[in-house]
Amino acid sequence: ACFRLLCSLLIPALFLSGILCVCLVVLLWGIRLWIQQRKKQLTSAGKDEKRPLLVAFFHPYCNAGGGGERVLWCAIRTLQKKYRNVTCVVYTGDRDATEEEIVEGAFRRFNIKLTHPVKFVFLEKRYLVEASLYPHFTLLGQSLGSVFLGWEALLKCVPDIYIDSMGYAFTLPLFKYLGGCHIGCYVHYPTISTDMLSVVRNQDTRFNNAAFITNNPLFSKFKLVYYYFFAFMYGFVGSCSDVIMVNSSWTLNHILSLWRAGACTSIVYPPCDVQTFLDIPLEEEKSTAEHSIVSVSQFRPEKDHPLQIRAFAKLLKEKRLGQQPSLKLILIGGCRNQQDEERVNNLKRLCEELGVSNDVTFRINIPFEELKRHLAEATIGLHTMWNEHFGIGVVECMAAGTVILAHNSGGPKLDIVVPYEGHITGFLAENEDSYAETMAYILSLSPEKRLQIRENARRSVHRFSDQHFEETFLLSVEPLFK
């Protein structure tokens, strides 16, 4: 009787599920045809009656002025130089700036001059991808928000080639299956990584894993299930890409394990403005009464400035035993908001507690020329972020001629602070003790030995130049144009 009851319920349920699936497929196919029709209406042929190829970049914060934006404008300039019958489109939420102001900003900040006009599609729903809107389940909230933002973008302009250049992977199926586009993406940082899963699994307290979760086994297990579900979905949407570009070996390893699309994945190092820093003359150090140690990074929690201050305090305590030149730590960085400013105040309090306030200088939102001057005068360039996906600041320090000391993880470990032609280019450390010891070792070297390391580092950073980016970017995106 139970079996007959189950059969009587199961067969109608399967039949209904089948009908719903067919209806869903028909609906999606209808939407795709409707979107293709809109595409024909929205686009027109050029003078030679051949419609230009529309290449759209999804970059809601294109006017932000960071490393990701430098990649965007270099990519557009590269395509404009290579392909004649291409119109580049940028989907952006920067409605507080005009098209001319955005292009002028790219030239002013990055010295990137575009050869042809760019079409901007201004989006109204950018607030849907802002982290502040989702105090809990932030990853899921932002990802679902990006789908709605992507839908707005698709309705306003249907491109031939779609490139997500900001990490909104959940928009990829939308443009592939409904928009009928060729899909490319440039991944600066995986939305979720296997490292994040291990942090939750091991119940480690970090800036993205609060103490109240790590202290509660039930909360930790729930968060782990949520992260695994999100990682599965992230892998599914990412695998929709026809071309995947990543910015470092560290990002490559994570994307390969999550997206499983090795055949179409390649490393394209971000274009760093190395030439500007290489213009700083590299000279042997003159006898000096003071050595400066410079850190360049935004005042964000993951950059781990407290580690820099504690390691410096430890170094200072040990150095004072001998009669060496005095030491100065200069923390250079950008403050985006009130939270960042409060973080700086906390760092200043830490300096007071450790008794190093007179030896630590904070330089906030300084002009570029002042940044260059500090790097030109510095002996050591300091970087402490764990698992930095690439590390443009590390490259800049090396190009400027400082002896770099970076974290033994992520991009600095795998791609940047690596031997070049068999010669040492810098140093890596992991904790307070190893940072203090390595700084002491660098300072104990002769000026001649330090000069050799600085010269090796400078030669190595040509791998991260604009020209190298252009070559590898064009090789990677070529399949999208076939």
C-alpha cells in the first residue's frame, strides 16, 4: 500500500517537474531570442556597412583609480591598437562622473591615452554589489546583487564579447546563455578560495572570520557548509568562461581547483607602472645617519600594519644595543573612509604602547611625487599581507630600488620575490620574529651587497611592464575574436 501511494505521488511529481523544466527552457530560449532582437535594434552598421564588434568590460567601479582599473584601461588601449573594427564598451556605476572625466582620469592617474572613443553604459543599481548592503552572508548577497546589475547591463547593451574585469563571476552565465556572447574574464582575486575554507575549517580568527564564529563549533560548521555551497556555485558560474586570465600563480592555483577549466586559463600579470620607478637613479648608498623602512599599502585590515609596527619595535629594541645608524619606519597608504582613519588611530596607539611613536611616521593620501621620493630614499621596502594575490606595491618597491621584504605567501612568494637569472631579488618573512631578524640582516649587509640585490630586483620587474601585459593579454583573448 505504501509503495502504491509513493508511486501515485512520485509519477505526478516527476511529470510536473518535467513540465516545469520544459517551461523554464522555453522561457529562457524566448528571453534569449528577445535579447538578440534587441541587439539588432540597438546596434547599427558602420560606414562600410560592417557592424563593429562590441567588446564590453563589466567594471562597475571603473573610475576608482586602483590597480584593477589600470588593468582595465591597458586592456582597452591594447584592443584599440590591435583591432580596427572593435568598439569598446564599459559598464560602470560611476554616474557622478561624465564620460570625458572618466577618460581624463585614466590619463591623469595612469598615463594611459586611448586611441579611440569608449562607449560607457551607466548602471543605476550598483548599490546592489556594495558589501555594506549585506552585513551577513556578504559573499552571497554581493554575488546575487551582481546578477541583477548584470541584467541591467545586458538590457542596455548586448555585446559580442563580454569580459568581466572586476571579479563578478555570477554575471558570466547571464551573458553567455541569454546574451549569446563570447565570454572572457580577468580574475584579480577569487571571490572564495581554498585558503578561506581552511581558515573556517580550522576555526582561525581572522579579519573575515569573526571570533564569535570561531568560538562556537555549531556556527563554524554552518559557515563551512555555506562556504562549500558558495564555492560549488562559484566554480559552476566560472566554468562558463571561454577565456580565463588570472593575475598570478597564487590566483591560478585557486581558480584551477575551483573552476576546473585549465585548457582556457592563463596567467596575465597586471601592468605595473614600473618605468616611472625605474627612472629613479640607482646609486650606491652614501654613509648615512639614518635608514628608512617604507611600507606602501592601503590602511585595510588584511594588510596587517600591526605586524609591521611590532616587528619594527622588536628590531629597534635589538638595534639599540649597538651603535648603528638610527631607523625610521614610514607607513604610506590611502584612507578610503572613516573606518580606515580609525584604523590609523589604532596603529598610532599601538606605536605609543610599544614606545616607538617618535620613530614611526604616517603619510596618508600623499601625492605620487612624494611617494617616489620616499621610495628613492628608503633602504627597505616592507610588505606584510598574508596571501596577497599579486602585490603591485611589492613590484613598485623593487622597481624604485628598495630591498624588498615581503610576506612568504601568495603572489610575492610565487611570482615576484623570486630569483632572477639565479640571483637574489629580495627577502620573505612570515611572523614578527622573522621580519625583525630579516630587517636586521638586510641592514647588516654592506652597501655594495645591497646594491647588487637592488639591481637584480630592478632587472626582474620588466616581466610586469605594460608591454609584457599587452603581449600576454592579446595572446589570451585571441580565441574570443575567432
